[in-house]
Amino acid sequence: MKKLLWPAITAIVLIQADVHQIPETAQAVADIPDGASIAVGGFGLAMLAAGVLVATRVTGSGFGLALRAIRDNPLRAAAVGVPVGRHLVAVYALSAAMAGVAGALMAQTTMFVSLDAVALHRSAEVLIVLVLGGTGWVYGGLLGALVYRLAQ
């Protein structure tokens, strides 16, 4: 499950936020100096790096191996002693936390939150990024987002 959610969260953060500056409209409304926009971009990159670090640590741990076993065959995983329910609750909580961080970063960079942020075009962009980068590895979302941004 995490293998599907982490690239999507990464894609949302990279699509929504230009990591070098806050959008001009938000910057004009808030009267933010240019140095602060670089700091916000740096904070976004730091959070992205922290998320990638957490995702790679989880996938390489025993917990990640148990999640792979649950993905492949939940009955077999339960038969060998993996607590399937607890692991699923833990990975859903982890993915919700990562999604919350991505949403907070999106709100911080755009300085505006509305229902348009979860509109169909945003889901389509995330799907395009996932197809471009792939979902089988942690860095797929990063690669797909970079290709998508370069193609725009």
C-alpha cells in the first residue's frame, strides 16, 4: 500500500509547489520578501527529503518485508505469524501522516486552500506522474514529477 501512496504524495508536493519560489499571486497578497520564498522552498525540499528517508527506511526494514508479504498473500502472511491487521493499520496511519504533510506543504506554498485543490485535474496530474515515474520504487514519484514539470 505504501508503495502506491508515497509516489502519489511526492507527486502532489512537487506538482503543486515550485520549490524555488512561492507563486507570485500568493507572494503579492502576503507581501513576502524573496528570501522568505527561498526558505519556504528549502523547507519543502527538507520535508521531501525526510519523507524519502522515512519511505526508504520503512521499505528496507522488517516491517516493509512484512508489508510485501501481506501485499502478495495476506493469508500466507497471517499463517507465518505476521499480524496483518496491525501492520495494515500502521501503514495506513503512516500514509495518512505523509498525506497530511503534503497537504500542509501545499497549503503553505499556495497560501490558499479550496476544493479546487482536490479537483479531477489534480488527480489526473498525479496519475500522469505515477505512470511516468512508476509505482514499484520510492523514487518513481520524484522521477515522474521531474519529467512532468520539464514537459510542461
